[in-house]
Amino acid sequence: MPGKRLVLLLDGTWNSSEDNTSVWRLSQLVAPQDAAGVPQPCYYTAGVGTPHGERIRGGVLGYGLDRDVIGAYRWLMGHYDQGDQIFLFGFSRGAFTARSVAGMIARCGLLRPGSPLSVEELYERYRLDDRAPSFVELHQTKNLPASDKRLLRHSRRVPVKMIGVWDTVGALGIPFGNIPGISRRRFGFHNTRLSTIFEHAYQALALDEHRAAFTPTLWTRFTPDTPDPPGKRRVRPTIVEQRWFAGAHANVGGGIAGDDLPQLPLAWLMKKASELGLAWRGEVVPTGYEIGAPIHDSFRSFLGGFYRIFKLGRRFHRRIAAPAVPGEKGTWLSVNETIDASVFDRWRKSSGYRPPDLRRWAAGVRMDPAKLRGTVDARSGAVIEPPASLAPRAPRRTSAKKRG
């Protein structure tokens, strides 16, 4: 029998169980054990800015992120046994937190229970980012200083089975530019990149979010200008998909009362996790009515409308399949972006749904969105997944019950 499946669920800014986000819903849907009796313990935490008095400090300035990363890492440290599988889920800044926890494990390993090294000590090392050698690099280095030998004795390299996130938003996200005394560098050390210890990574992205402060953080991969020499050992890459869905930030990650749009990305991520063995207490089955559900105008309503005034009404448009970004001795390019079939279903259903960047994308790949059926590769426009039947039908009941 395999080990436990450890499930961590990290909610978004200002979100808690009362908001019924997709992260909270997942926390209620994870089965305590699968049909074979494999335990699936869960850890859920509300988003930054939810404790009393932290709405501005946490929600706008990003405070509380350190505490959330340390708390999730400490829970893993206390529950992980050799052979266990780790599943990380998060929405918005909770997605950033989930990816930061995974990044801390990739850089520093997972401390063994009872280690003389504290999580706080390890976190200080993590803050050094590339200035300190990673856990993998330490194993390949001779004549290590005592502090590095100590880390190797008391930490261990563990894989992450799956990271599933909704619309990752960076740690700071200051909506009005620079604020005196607050620096984005305070949070710049967080490692949200891909790692060889990640087996699967999936992200649902909001096509219709127009706040620049909520720019998504996509997974990217570096391609060097000079090809690797023949015979160099290649590491199996992480299986990645980053799928665009219709809707604003909260339409994709949940939290708006009476909103059907979150059903589609939630069902997609649950399916991906199911394929990797995670068992659920119930299903989320799209009914077809999601295609016509209203899209929340977050740009107009954010901060009581003040954000729109500050931005002089100029909306930010997210870029599908953005071009490669030059780096030192190579380029960075987003990994495996796709566009969900429901986006094209909505285009056909509503003549008023014509997102500017979707039109730009369609012109670039020389495709007519009205004729596309199925999920497509965002770089080529090729259909990679045939359309599911989404004809409206009566909703199915699930057996999910709220945990006491």
C-alpha cells in the first residue's frame, strides 16, 4: 500500500471558509481516505489579510505570507513519512504561497521530525535565494562548511506529486505603484519556479482579469542560447499545463456568491488530481450553464471603484502566449499554455464576448475562435483535447458533506 497523500490547501487574499472559494470547497471534497484505505490528511489555511487588523497589511502589502509559508512547511514536516505523496493547492496569493512552499522544499529539502534545525532557521536560508547553494547542489559539492553539512544531515529531498493552482498572484501586488518604506524586494526571494522535484504542475488562468496589480505569475522555462553538449544527463521535466478560462480572477478561483464559472476550472484540477490517485468525497460536474454565467467586472468594483479612477479607466489586458523574454545567455518562455474549450463555446454563444487579447491571439495563429471546438494549444492553435458535451442539463447532486 502506498503512503499517505498529504493535501495542503492555501486560500487567496482576504479569503476564508466563509467565501466558499474553490480552495475551501476542495478542503471539503478531499476524502479522508481512498477506497484502499490510504489516508489523505488535509491542511487548510485562510488567505493573507484575513486575521482581524491585517486586511490592509496582508491584503494590499502582502504581510502574513512568511507566516503562511512557514506554517504549511511545518505541517508537512510533522506529517511526512517516506513514500508519502504531496499535493499542493492554492488560489491567488495562496497559489503564490503554495508555490513558495514547494520552492522552499526544492531549495532546502524537508526537515526531518525532531531536527535541531528549526523551520525558522531554514526559512532564513531560503531567503538567501541563489546566494546559498540549493539542496541538490550541496549533494554534489565536496568540502562543505559545517552549516551545510548540518542541513544535509537533518533535511531530505522529497518529491511533490502535484501543484494545482488558480491564477497565481505575486506576493506584493501593490495596486498604486511604490509605497514609501515598502519594497517588492522584500518578497522577491520566494522561489515559485519549476523544479525537478515537481512531478505535475497545473494552473487555471483568468482571461478576463483587467487589474494590472493582479498580473498572473506563469511557470516559465529557460532555453540557453548554447545547446547542451551531447551526452549530458537530462532530467525528466515536470508535466505542466497552464489553462486559460473565461472570467475574472474570482470567477476562476471562486468566492463570488451564486457564481457558476468556477465550476469549470475546479472540475479540471480535480480531474488532474484524480488521475494521480487523489480520492474525492463527491464530484463537481459542469452542467453547461457555466458558459453563459456573468463575468465579474473586478476592474470597476475593486477598492470601491477607486482603483478604476486611479488607473484613469485604462484596463490591463493579459497576454495569451506572450513572446519569449530575453535573459542572461538565453530566453524564458511560459510552459504549455492552453485555452479551454469553454472559452470558444462562450465566444459562439455571446456576440458580446470578444476579449481583446483573445482576438489578438486568434489573429496571430490565424484561427477563427468561432470555429474552434475543444481545448487548444496556445502557441499553435492546434486542438489538443476534443470538446466535452456541455449541453445544459439538470445539475447532479454530489455526496459531499461539510466536515464538522
